Amino acid sequence: MGFSLWLAVPAVLASQTACLKPAPVNVFRLGEKVQVGPLIYNVFGTEWQGQIGEGPQARMPTHRFLKLHLTVVNSGAEVLSVPPFRLIDEAGRNYDESMEGQGIPQWVGMIRNVKPANTLEGYALFDVEPKSYQLKLDDGSESGRVTLVDLPLQFEVKKPATELLEPPAKILEAPK
């Protein structure tokens, strides 16, 4: 009887932990407002770059630089620190922000404090392989709640200068 009781205890404990539901995962798209605690995020777009800067001061990535254009609004009543941003790929691997953003206009930096009712706007930078990712947003608590923003792989296609010009207007001929 003692042996069967010894087997029953782990089985009961395993069934109890299997009943625990994982924290809900909320997934948003680019351009959608995302509230995580008192911080409201909006990721407007992504841009891939092969380097930052020009000439001898140019910095080259290990893979490619991914710039995220975003805003963070503090809807709380006190100054808040914006947690570090993290990317997650389809295999579940995590990627931290790059500290190589010096020289990028409006780089949000690594230490970010936002006063109540104020907005932080700019760019976060990552050095990652070109593919689709999700941006993981954190409220800094231990709630276990996960909020993600889909970042599909998109390369900006620049049109040649000749295509930017409009075709000449049709010249009307006088009737004969």
C-alpha cells in the first residue's frame, strides 16, 4: 500500500500543475495602440539597415540593423521607466536591443523615463537576421502576462527617381 501511495502523490501533483492555465498572450499589429500596465505603446513601422552612419564612423551590424519607430505614452500618475524591448522569433529565441543606436536621430536610448501624460517617440534598434519577429512588451511586473506586436518581414522598396515623375499631360490636338 505504501508503494502505491508513493506513486499516487506525484500523479496528483502533476495533474494539478497541468490544470494551471498559462498566462494569456495578446498579439497586436503594427499601428495598434497596446496598453501594458500604465504604458501605452504604438509601433508604427520597421526599417532594415545595412549600417549606421557614413564613412569611418559607420557601424556595421553582425546581421542587419532593424529600427522600430514607436511611441510610449505614460498614462500613470508617476514617472515610469520604460522596460527594455525584446524581440522573439518564430522558434521562440529572444533578442535584446542593440546599444549601437548613437547617431540615429530620435534613438530612444537604453535608459528611458517618461513623466506622467508625456510621450516618448523615436527608434529602438536591434541587430538581427532579416525575418519576421514579435516585439515583446513588458510592464515590469511579475504578472506573467505577455503582450506581443507582430513585426512581419518587410523591405522598403524605393522607386527609381524616373518613376517619381508624373507622365506628361496629354496634349490636346485641335480638330482638323
